[in-house]
Amino acid sequence: MIHTFEVKTSQRDQFVEITDRVRELVTQQHVQNGVVTVYCPHTTAGITINENADPDVVRDMLMRLDEVYPWEHPKYRHAEGNTASHLKASTVGSSQTIIVADGRLVLGTWQGIYFCEFDGPRRRSCYVKIQRD
């Protein structure tokens, strides 16, 4: 079964932590062991796992992505004007897979799951597929 939830963003570039939402689905489905795939079906957004203890990590990541992929560039040709969003989303990736063991997401001490918005603000969909062992 595929579960869907909405992520509402308020900025053009934004990381929204969704760890608790994924954790709740695992708990609601009574999953003890397996894997969870978190997938973003949008070409200008993505999913990543990274540190969730220090907000400066997210700030620094967004800053560097902006430096590598500036919003405006004289050689961009995409008519919608959001080439940087597509580049950032491809760099981050569209999904992450997380192991579930003993009913818990197997994440490092400081890790969180993030929905990465690069063309907001928007209302986005996020899909979660749970596979049991």
C-alpha cells in the first residue's frame, strides 16, 4: 500500500522535516521490520536525509545549492525560468529508503528525513511505500 501526505511550503527553497510523519505511518501500520521508501513525485523538489539537530546544516546546504545553481544564469534556456529548481532536485534525488527494525526507523542519532522544496511556495505530495520483511 502507498500512503500519501501533503507538504505545504512557504519559501522558494526550503527543507521541511518529515521524519515524524514517516514514523507515524510505520507505527500506524504496525511494521516491525522492513523498509520504507519516501518518494517525491515532483521535478522541482526532492527527499534527503541529513542532520536535524543543528538548523545551520540546512541553512548551509540551501546556501551552497544556491551558489552552485543560481536562480538566474545567462545560459539557462528553460522557458519556465526555474532551471535551478530542476538542477537542485536532481542533485538531492527524488527518494530515500529507510530500514525499519524492531518497529523503529533506523536513522542515525542526528538524522532526519527532509522534503526539499526548490520552487515554492507550494502544496506538494509525498508518497511513502512500506515493505515488510
